[in-house]
Amino acid sequence: MSTTKENSEERALNFVEALIEEDIKLGTYQGRVHTRFPPEPNGYLHIGHAKSICLNFGLAKKYGGKCNLRFDDTNPVTEEVEYVDSIKEDVRWLGFQWDAELYASDYFEQLYEWAEMLIREGKAYVDDQTPEEIGKQRTSPTEPGIESPYRRRSAEENLDLFRRMRAGEFPEGSRVLRARIDMNSPNMHLRDPIMYRILHKPHHRTGDKWCIYPMYDWAHGQSDFLEGITHSICTLEFEVHRPLYDWFLDQLATDDYRPKQREMARLNLNYTVMSKRKLMKLVKEGYVNGWDDPRMPTISGFRRRGYTPEAIRVFSDRIGVAKRENVIDTAFLEHCLREDLNKRSPRVMAVLNPLKVIITNYPDQNQEWLDAVNNPEDPEAGTRKVPFGKEIYIERDDFMEDPPKKFFRLAPGREVRLRYAYFITCREVIKDASGTITALHCTYDPDTKGGNAPDGRKVKATLHWVSADEGVEIEARLYDRLFLTSAPEDVAEGEDFTVNLNPDSLKVVKGVAEPSLKGAKPMDHFQFERLGYFNVDPDSNEDCLVFNRTVTLKDDWAKIAKKA
Ligand code: ATP
Ligand code: MG
């Protein structure tokens, strides 16, 4: 958390902070700051939502204000309690606590009463046309709109029809309630927007009580108003809705308190998609293993993969709050993550593609427990013991029988260092009948214990290794980008974004790790030396620990992209 704080104190104010400070100075809200995070519970939250969460809760914290968690639950067709629960878990995990948990559906009665008031004042009417007909009559911003034949209904008739809509007398789609604003406005949102539609669907909170449901624009600003929100931050596509947001409030407010809607650029990340609809498709059609699949850009996916809330908060803070659309490189998120994991992850040794090494001159039954440093970045993390014996495993990639010039690791006749242990020299390559290498015979130099030769001779490589007798079996899940292209939503006509999925985004391997990992708990973080940052997946059981590779040590993707 300290990094976030330092960063937010060092950098210039973003435009929302500047506005808030201005409002505090002017006393607009008597010094109050009250924000809200308003998710629709129709899916799991993604990293874009994390930006909004960090911003809204962060502002409340910074200015000693409040932040509500408000569920924008106005569409019973797509909303579920499962999503409500997951959203709460995600916000908490990110490190924030809401001041109040509220639901737009709590305001249905109040919204209904205000709608009747607008009808009585001639500012709303029931339209018997379909939404398609209504849409056509709005024409285009440069032409005047066409008035609905129902626009001049009397208040009495409108009131009667609206009450009967509520009573359930009409089928879905047969009528709507519209605000009567201006059919010639250059802003299409002011051309008599729809306030209510009929949906004969039970709601996860109000049950069968309602069969008319408010539209976003009618629910959102009024919810802000009822909660005493001061600064209502949304994404840029709502900028054109702002006049409507203000218009509704002007009709209802009895004093000059008004929440302010302001718009910021949404977070876009390359190599992924971020709309709930698309993420839903990946889940429902089985392209991934659920919303919390570690390849998903969901908060629950990042959590399961081993991302830390600290890394996500620092990332959110550093990308800032822009007024223009942009695309952030996923490599930057990974950079923030590595910075954090480097500080907090104990180092361990694991081998993911094992090749057996038999140290022929090592005493047969001998076993030693060697000192290993837990985290060079954190002296307080101390040391541990790792077992060493006659048979060990090294990474298959760390040996080449016929090495090219720049390969400095193990090869016939060559000496290398085993981390924390000894220098070994490869004497013989053992193969099976098919020619596959099954083991190496090496000798060790007992005088190099701890990793240094008393005569000062140098080796060009240090390898990680695991004792064959004492090592524990593990499964490692290695992830690559979920999509092959940086903008997966860019597809040819008639194609779907799923054509850009990376067929090799998950590789599962069996490996072996040092025994200190026994007893590791789900979500524990480690750095597997030379291999990357890993965390324990909840799929682990007593027989086998399962690890997710959270992120590699270096950004090998950037290198690949450069070469291509
Ligand atoms: P999606 O389009 O991904 O389904 P949404 O905007 O419909 O997202 P909501 O649940 O309505 O999702 O969003 C809750 C809040 O999160 C809103 O204030 C919205 O502006 C914000 N938000 C959603 N996506 C992003 C994003 N990519 N970057 C920043 N804020 C976002
Ligand atoms: Mg939405």
C-alpha cells in the first residue's frame, strides 16, 4: 500500500482530483466527497472495473469521504446473486471496504413515484410503439426527429396507462414510458428517451413485485442523487448522456444539490477482451475453465493466477485517469506485478522438465542439507535447508550434448555450478535404445561446497536443481496470452473475436520441487528460481501441489514481438 500512497502523493492531480479540490475550495458540497462504484451484477468484474474501484474508493480515502458499493440491478434478465457475491469478494480482495451496500432496486418505488410526477407535469408519456419504431423516429442528429403519435396524450390517460403497465396488464415490449424532452435536439439522448420498459421477469431482489423496470439513464443519476453522491465517475461513452443525467435531476431536485457526472477513459489492455458479454461467451462456450480461469482478465482470474491486490492498485494508480481512449500494454501490468512479487516471494527450486543427474563420486548413502537464501530482496526472510544427494534433477533444457557457441550451461566435459551446492562436471551421457537421453553421469568437486572454488576457477552457468530422493512431485500450469493478436476484437466481417484465441494458452507439465514446499497453502506465492513467479492453485491436493505460473521473470513476450 505504501507504494500506492507514495505514488499518489508524488504525481500531479488527475482531472477528477482537481475537480474535487475545486469543489472543496468552493464549498460546493460543504466539503463532502462521496463516490460510488456502480456495477451491474451481470457478470464477474474485470481489470477495467478494478481501475474504477481503485479510483472511486481511492478518492474517498484520499479526501476523507465515503464510497458506496451500488449494484445497478435494473435488468432482471441478466442479473444474478452469484455475480453480486463475486463482486463483493473482488472489491474486498482489492483492499476496499464500502461505506454502504446499496441497490438501484431499493429505489424502484421512489423512481416510480417520480415518474408519475413527471407524467402529471406533462414531462413523460406512454408510447405504444415498439422500441424499433421509436428508434427510427429519432432519425439522425442533423435532422429533426419525428414525434410519436402518442406524444400528446393527456396526463390522465398516461397516468392510467402507466399504472396498468405496472399492474401487469400489457405484454412485454408493447408499451414504454418516455420522457418528453426535445425531438429536435442534436443530442439523440434527449429525443424523448425511454424511462421504463415492461419485462415480465422475476428480479433477484424484488421477486415478482415489478414488471416494469427503469432504464439505466432513469435509474443511475437518481440513485446518485438519493445517496448524496458528489462525484459520479463513469466512462467516456456516457459523456453524451450527461445532459440527460442533468435534465432528470433538474426536474426532481428541490434545492441546488446536484451530483456531478464526469467521464474518464476506460481501461483497455492489449491481448485481451474486456466486455462482460465477451468474457461470458468465453466461459459459457468453454474456451476457458470458468470466470476465474487464470487466463481471464477478470479480477477473480488474476487473483487465482497469483496477482496481488497491491500490484493491481499500483498499476491503477500509475496508468492514471485520462480523458482520451488509449490502450495499455499488458506488459506494464506484468511489470507492476513483478515489482511486487520480487519483494514478497520466497525463492525455491523446482524443475519442470526433469533430467536425472547421477553424481558418481558422491558417497552412496550420503545426504546433506545445504543453506539456501529465501529472498535476497528481504534479509529478514532468512534461510532454509535444501537436501542434496547422489541423484538430483536438473532442467532438461540446461543440458546440450552438442552445444552451440552461446550455450554456456551443462555439456559433455563441461563444469557448472549447482546453486547453493557444488561444481559438477558432465562425464557421460546415458541414453535409452531410442537414443533419448535418460540421465547424465557427473562428478562433483567436494571443495566447491556452497558454490565457490577455493582455487578461484570460474564457471559460466549456475543451475537450479532438486534432490531426486527428497523432491516432491508438482503440477505446473504455464500460461501464455489468451489471444494471439494485440487487438482481438478487430476481426474481419462475419468473424468472431474467438478466432484470435491462442490455442496454446495453457500448458500443463509435471515437475519436481524442493521439499520445503510441502505444506504450502493455496494462493501462497513463490519464485521458482530461473523459471518465474508461481502460486499454489486451489486445485492442489495432498498428493500433488498444483502451481500457476503467475508471470515469467523476464518479459519474453516483448522479445518475441520484437523479433516477429
Ligand atoms: P462491460 O462493458 O465490460 O460489460 P460495464 O461498463 O457494462 O462493463 P458496469 O458493471 O456497468 O460494467 O460497470 C461498473 C463501473 O465500472 C462503471 O462505473 C463503469 O464505468 C466502470 N467500468 C467498466 N469497464 C471499465 C473499464 N474498462 N475501465 C474503467 N472503468 C470501467
Ligand atoms: Mg454496463
